[in-house]
Amino acid sequence: MRAMPQLRRRVALALAVVLFVLTGPTDAARAALITTEQAIAGAAAASERGRVAAFLARDDVRAQMVALGVDPAEAAQRVAGLSDAEVQRIAGHLDQLPAGQGAVGAVIGAALLIFLVLLITDLLGLTNVFPFVRR
């Protein structure tokens, strides 16, 4: 019977040590002021990371990556792992890239637009450019 109180004391002592270690001193939370530039830089980096991810999500970019043998999912993972400076550099290059399909698409589009305008004016009887249009 005498062993039971000694066992209780040992268990109580062990529990007290464990509770002290778990609830004892921990690192204090530190708060600091950040500058406006730091706050803007963080928001700009997130915005530029979204722009690069949206560029990689486009269908034509995905098709070109597949044609070059690059897995689009792996490319997206690598972009997610880039540092803020690298993302800013890539986003800066996106602004300098040409938009659209190039000169051939622009020439074909302009020729089609001119054809449609002349066809409509022929149908309205304002011009007589195409002989196959009956008034």
C-alpha cells in the first residue's frame, strides 16, 4: 500500500515537468512596422505572379509548350517556385512581347475587312466593284 502514494508522486512530478515544458517560455511574437514600399512590393509581386500564371494558362501558350516538349503542369509548378525578383523580370518581358498573331494575321484581317465593306456597299447599291453582286 505504501507503493501507491510514491507512484502517485512520481506520476504527478512527471506530469508537472511535462506541463512546464509545454507551457513554459516560448518565442515572443514580434511586430514591426513595414514601409509603404514593402507593402506595395508584396502586392505587386503577387499581381505579377498572377499575370505570369495567366499567361501560361492560355491555350496557345500551352499548345506551344506541348509542341516544344514541356509539360504545362510542371511549368506552372516552376513558376510558383520562382522568387519575386524572377517573377518581376519575367512579367517585365511579357510587356515587351508582341501581341497578336503577327503581320500575316493583320494583313489577312485587313483584306477581309475591306472585302466585307466593299461587298456591303455593292449590296446597298452605293458602288459597283464586284460583278457577281446583283442589284
